[in-house]
Amino acid sequence: MYCLEETGKRAMQAKYVLQTLAADKKNAALEAAAKAFLARKRELLAANEKDLKNGEENGMHPGLLDRLRLTEERIRAMAEGLIEITKLPDPIGEVLEQFDRPNGLHITKVRVPFGVIGIIYESRPNVTADAFGLCFKTGNAVILKGGKDAIHSNIAISDIIREALEGEGVPKDAVQLITDTDRQVTSDFMKLDRYVDVLIPRGGAGLIRAVVENSTIPVIETGTGNCHIYIDEEADLAKAIPIVINAKTQRIGVCNACESLVIHEKIADKVLPALGKALREKDVEMRGDETARTLIPGCLPAKEEDYGTEYLDYIVSIKTVASLEEAAAHINRYTTRHSDAIITENKEHARIFLQEIDSACVYVNASTRFTDGFEFGFGAEIGISTQKLHARGPMGLKELTTYKYTIVGDGQIRP
């Protein structure tokens, strides 16, 4: 049986070293890991091939296979993500606020690591690298619990990282991967609050719900993505159609892909036939209301649940509305608070949409696919938070820190 207690103890030991590491020492270790990824890409691809083969034999959905797949390009992106993190300012030790009290006490609010971060995630092996990079830069030890589907890939990635850290004289237990795939181990991990300071789930709705409901460790919830694009009555169709196609089909198995389209009825007869043609060319199944079915040949009837579904597939729902207010009400009803967009040339409509849509990321005239730590300039991300406490949206370095107060006196006592 996997010994979680021992894993927790090693993470605790590592965190006290990590929180004192200088920025240049951390950056050197990150660079070493990035170089090791590139030097050992064949090893990574071979391990990933085992996972892909198992996934195909088990009938894994194409969208999930895409999440699981490593390519030379994705390995380069993993390495580049670590290099980008080295270029970012080290947030640890940043003074957030300081002031003097009338009694002479000098109080400073300073940014510090969480300590030990636990991450439970599904079949995306790049998360192993991203999580390590962000946690390490912020002086946190990390315990990773990936899914069974990506076990060979995750073991290969974590082994390479640990060897790189050891080569740089840094505790290799800065990153630990739980290799036991038994569900009971995952359940027990959620209750390792003696050692783990915060737990972050990354995956589907079922995983996130299970962690939120069962963890005794504080959780930062990363959400699923039923992302909407609203095409306003004053939209530029030359922008709208390419944005929709990019958001829906550039990668289908990701949380920032568009799943739902909302169309103003005044522009429906212009946009829907053209949009339907473009989506058909990408083999996207469309499920719409009566107006959409009338204007798009082959469009299937949408059920109520379609408007609230994260498909992670070549499927999209379509709803027509009579006003911006109706569009906002529809989106706020069905959104998962991840990413939603408006396509419009009307600045006032854009302002209202930005103000009324209650999501972590709200766009004007851009694809929802940009909700990503790398695209935001964070180097990488630990996940997209759809909650409102502690962090929201792509979580980079600062979102993996907390703060403490340091108080310096000269003999003061409280009367």
C-alpha cells in the first residue's frame, strides 16, 4: 500500500528548504528541468505511447485522447513554459504593505509560499510539468496525483524533474508523484491535511465535485468550461466566424473551448447560414433552437441540457435571443463561470456585457481559447479558478502564495 504519510513528511521537509531558496537557484533548477525534457523527449514519447495505446484499447473519447497525447511540439511547450517562468519576477518576499503603529511597532505584510500544495488531475501529462514549475518558483513543495490514464507519462516526467533537481543540489522531494492508482489512495490523499496546505483539482466536473465534497484540505476549485460566444446584432461577421471556429475547433478537449453560441435574432439570417457552413466543414454537430434549425440545414433540436453541457467534442449548442439583456441572462444561467465572449462593434454593448457576465474571464471580439496562463504571460498555469475566494481565472505565480505579517518592535508590551 502506498505510504501517503511518508510522502507528506518528505514534502514537509522539502518545503522548509524551498521557502529559503534564492531566485537564481530556483531559476537554474527550472532551466535544468527544461533542458532535460528536450534531451529525453524520446523517453517521454515512449511512455506516453503506452498511455495512448491503453486509452484507445479502453475506448477513450477522442477529446480525452487529445488531452493525453504528448508530441514533440507539446514537449517543447512544456520546456518553454519552465523557461518562461524563470523570466518572471520571483514573488516570494514581495512587500505588499508596511506601516508603523503609534506605539512604534513596524508591521510588514509580505508574500510567502503556501508550503505544500496537493494537485489531483486527470489525463493531461503537461500538468505535471506546469504544476512543478509554478509551485517550485513560488517555494512550494508539490504532491501530484495524476490519473490512471496518464500514469506512464506522469512517472517519466516527474522522474526527469526529480533527477534535474538533484543535479542542481535542490531537494528532489520538491515534487512527488503518487504512483498508486487505487481510488482509495486518492480519497486518503484528500484528507492529508496534516501535511498539505491547499488542494487543487484539475479535471472534469465529477473529479472536482468529489474533491470539493470530500477533502479536509482547503480547496481552490478549478471549474469546467461551458464557454459561450454571443454574436451581437452589431457584430462584424468577418471577425465572428473565425473566432467561433477557433474557439470551438482549435482544440476540442480543453476547458476554454466554446461549447455554446448565442445569436441576436436581428443578425441570425446573415450569420447562421455562414456559421453553419463553416462548422459543418469542421464536422461540428449543431444543436439549436427553432430559428437555428430553420436557418442551418441539418441542425438538430437542442434539449434543455444542451445549453449547460461542456461537450469536449465536436458539438455546439445554438440559442437565438431578442436582446443583449436576454443574451446575458441566458449566459449567466448556463455558464460555468469560466470564459464567455461577445462579438460586437458597439462599444456600449461591449461595456454592458463585460459588466453583466459573471465569469472569471470575459472577452470582447476574441476567442475564449486565450484563457490560459501561458497566453496571459504567466509562463504556465496551475488551473483556471472559477470560484471567487483566493483566486479567479488562470492561476499563475501570485495565486500560489499567501502572506504573513512580520512585526518588529523595541521592547513594546501591551498595556
